[in-house]
Amino acid sequence: MKIQVIKFLTLLGIVACLVYSCSSKRNKTPLINPVESTVTSVKLDTVKKEQTPEKAKEALRAPVYTQVVTPKEEDTKEEDTSIKVTLPRVQREFRAAWIATVANINWPSKNNLSTEQQKAEAVQLLDMLKVNNFNAVIFQVRPSADALYQSQYEPWSYFLTGETGKKPFPFYDPLEFWVEEAHKRGLELHVWLNPYRAHHTNGGSVTEQSMVNRASDHVVRLKNGMYWFDPADQRTQDHAAAVVKDIVKRYDIDGVHFDDYFYPYASYNGGADFPDNKTWNAYRNAGGNLSRADWRRYNVNKFIERVYADIKAEKNYVKFGLSPFGIWKPGYPAGVTGSSQYDELYADAKLWLNKGWIDYFTPQLYWPINPSKQSFTALLKWWQSENTHNRHLWPGLNTVGVSVSDKPTEIVNQIEATRQITPNSVGAVHWSIAGLTKSPAMLSRISNGPYKQKSLIPKSPWLAANPLLQPTLLLTMENGNIFAKWLHKQPDQVFHWVLYSRYGDTWETEILDANITAMEFGKSKNGKNLNAVAVQAIDRLGNESEYMAKSVK
């Protein structure tokens, strides 16, 4: 009888090892070895100091992860069962950069690059953000009623291929590629659209494919050569809303983003009023009694409210963000001077914030902290006072051209100021990624300063989400080290992991991408013994699961 039991246990152990080994091969799980963390740290620090995209890309290709051989049965011993612990707070901060495609500002660098060249440039930018602890990218996919993705509504962008309506060759879908590559690196991807611009002066000639011709009866020409959809025309609103819904439905994006172009700046039309007599007269003849300015604002207001509702009806977790001009009106707050988005762009962004028609608000606060007439901090405090629904307030920073002699110091100070003014949901968006790629000093100051440690994106508690299941955690011993592996019953719901290890009384925390599900720990560090390991799953809205913790003997 004893011999039969021994044979059965031996056979069971062999089967378990085979299943574990096959599972590891099938999942192709990268394993991290903190025993070699010194080597990893040197590589990442080197990238940050040298601050070139080529070096960043090279470092990411270096063997940061170490494959751990599956322990043999006789060397493996599972540690104690789960325990209750008090885990440290994990840093949360939205860290994003705009990537502009209009006029080939950021990507692609030229409009005649091959598919492989476009992909290589995209990967280089995403690698740079990843290495320097950014966690989101805002990618312009509709610069002027065109598409950097496969669209049934609008033509391929001139800025992508040099010809309106011409698709990439060899064919690929740039947005699909950007989403996939961003998510591989643990970055959120938000699509950035201009809702009303129909043609840009740098967008080549107006062809039959252009929306200028396809929607000619509700598009107007401005004196600077640009074309604009009439925001008051119902067809404009229906078309732009359909474009947004199509993207949200078909792509695995994390957010939709509009910038400051609503009714155009007066300078675009030589100071003359926007040419919307056709729709204005129709409104008046139908009995409308609003002033022309209020009527224009009403047109934009109802469109913003509609887009927010449409996004939530399709995918509740997709965030809607807006980055309006940073000043609502001169005198708000007292002492502030400058243009008025309310009176010139007919954008009542304060109303949108007050109504909660957005998930995050990114006013373009492109001025320095001093002087007070357009103070970054004064304006941010005022916008925060208007944030009655406690939405995310993540200001836009002029990383490229803020008007001071020491730009890196100013931007670092602005990041620190956001942490003081909006402590419950910290974040910022950098205009643009060129301020990072073309300024090693700027990138170095940010990545070695406020962004030195990784950060989770703040949660959005007003957006309903199904609770994440608790992960499982397995600790085994191999050659004197502790091997940790964790699993989740719904892996497609996991966007990040947070892994905790306790040496003595000190917790260490690491934010990991979803594809990393194993790590090896040394049993001691700095004279302190490892005594506990814990793990939490994080969903795409930043919500955490219950933790699983186990003691180490």
C-alpha cells in the first residue's frame, strides 16, 4: 500500500511539473529577476542620462528580463498560505504627451515614409515614453477631417502618405498599430481629433477625396486658406459624432480627446466674423431668440454633451478629455489677461467642466508660473475651483516653448505645482513630445526628477467597472531564492500588476505590465530578510483588485 501511494505521489508530481512547464511555454511569460536589479538599473539610468531615442530603443532591447528555469520538484517547496498585511500606497499620476500628426509636427516625420519607417518612428517614440516612466500618449488620428486609420467616413490623411485618400503601402492600420504597441508597453492610448477643421493649409491641395468637396454645403473657407465645418449645421454634428463612435467601437482605445479648435481663432479669418450667415438666418427664421454668440456656444455645448453620452453608451471605460485654451475669460481669475475662449472660440469650457460632460480636463496652461497676468498656478487653481464634479484636472504644459530662460526648471516646477494644487488626481500632458525628444536637458530633468518612479494612472470613480477578481500567488524556493508566480482568471481585464515585497519592515513596490507574471527574489537585501510577497491586479481604469499576500519563512 505504501509503495502504491509513493508511486501515485511521484506520478502526480511529474504531471504537475509538465503542466506548469507547458503553461509557461504557452504563455511565454517574461520573468523578472530582482537579484539582477543592479544591472537593470544601470541600463535604464544610462538611457535617461544619454537621452536619445536611439539609446532608449537600444536599452529596451537589452536583456533586462532573466528567464528562470522551472524548479525541479525536489527543490520546490510552497510557502505559507495567504496572510493579511497593510500595503503601502502606490503613486498615481497621469503622465502623457501629445503626438501631433498635422503638418507632420511629430509623426510621421515626413509624409512620404514607407510603412516600416513609420512603424520604426512610432516604436521609437513609445519606447522613449516607456523608459522615462510616462504612462499615456495622446495621438492625433483626425487632424483635419481625414484619418490615420481605416475609415468609412473620411479619407486617408495627406500627412500620412502625401496624398489625400491614399492608404499606406504595404498596407497597415496606423491606429491599430499604435494601440497595440502602446499597450505592450503599459501605456494608455487616447485618440485626438479636431472636430471642426476640414482642411489645413499644410494639407496639400483640395482634391475630390477631401471632405471640403464631399461636404461642400456645410464647409466654409477662411481667409488664411483653411476650411472649417459650420458647427451649427446638424450635418456637421452628426458626421463628427459618427466618426467618434466608429473609432470607439472598432479600436481598443483608452480615451477620446479634443483640443482647443472649436469655432476658429479670429486671426484665421483675418479678424472677420465666422461666415455662418446661412445657418444663423435659418435659426432666426425658425423663431430662435438667442444672441449670435450664445447660439454659437449652444451649438458646441450640445455637441460636447452628445459626444460624451455616445462614448459612454458604446464603452463606458473610454475616457473623454478636452484641452481648451487655458483662459476662460480675461479676469478669471482676477488679474489674468489674454484671449477669451468663451467670446472668441465660443467654447464654454467652464460649463463642460461644471456639468461633468468630461472625464478629464486639460486646459492649455502654456504660460510660466510668473508673472501673474497669465500665471500657470493662478489659472490652475481657478480651474480647480470650477471642478465641481471632481473630474481629473490634468493641465497642458508647454514643454516645447514656455517663455522662460530655464525651460526644464520651469516645467519641473509646474509638475510639482500640480501635485500641490490637485493632490487627489495628479497629472499633466506635455505639449508636445518634441519637447522631450529634441531636448535632452528637458527629458533628463523630468525623468530623473518628478518622473523618476513609475506611476499608476489615477482612478475614475464615477465610471462604473466590474470588480477585478483577486489574483492567485504561488511562492516556491529554488537555489536559495524565492520564485513568485501569479495568475488571474480574467487576464484580459488586467492592465498592470503591482508587486510588493517586504524585507524586514520595509515594503518595496513595483508596477509591472500585464504580460509579466513571475519574479525571482533574493532571500535577503541590505541585511534584511524577505518575509512577505503580495500582488494586486489593476484594470484599465486604474482600479485595483483585492491583494493576495503570502509569508516567506
